[in-house]
Amino acid sequence: MTKKAFESIAAGLKDAVAISSGQADPSSYRVHVPAEIDVKAIRTQMGLSQEAFAERFGFAVATVRDWEQKRRRPESSARVLLRVIEREPDAVQRALSY
């Protein structure tokens, strides 16, 4: 590996740490929206039925079924929410409860 390649990788790692720790200026990076997301895997990992998953996170049951059976693909904003549900379901539930 060349010194230039190593320096580039090291700089990327430094940026990643700054972003993940909240120290980076948000205008200096972009949010990654996943192109694909496995709704069924997220739901089953949580141990929820389609009905319970839909109710807990505000989705229509028919929409969850369509996503899981690949009849429809979640829109960009839904993929973002699903990613957050996958990683921080309790935070989403707290935010949606009243």
C-alpha cells in the first residue's frame, strides 16, 4: 500500500469517527439512504408479527406485507425510518409514543 493510499484511508476513518461522535459539521457529509432493506429480517429479529410491527411503528399491515413479498419497495424516507428501526427501535418507539 502506498503512503498516499494509507493517508486517504486514515483521513476517511478520522472523518467517520467525527461524524459518529457528533463532532463533524453536518453540512460536511451526506446521509446514506440504503438502496435495499430487508423488512422481514428487521421484523423477525424483533420477534414481531407483521401486525404488531405495523402497529408499533405506524405502518399499514398491507404495506408491510407488500414490502416483505417484494410487491412494493419502501420509498426513500421509509427506508431511512426502517434503518433507524433496525438499529434503534426503542428510540423510534419513544419518539412515536405520546
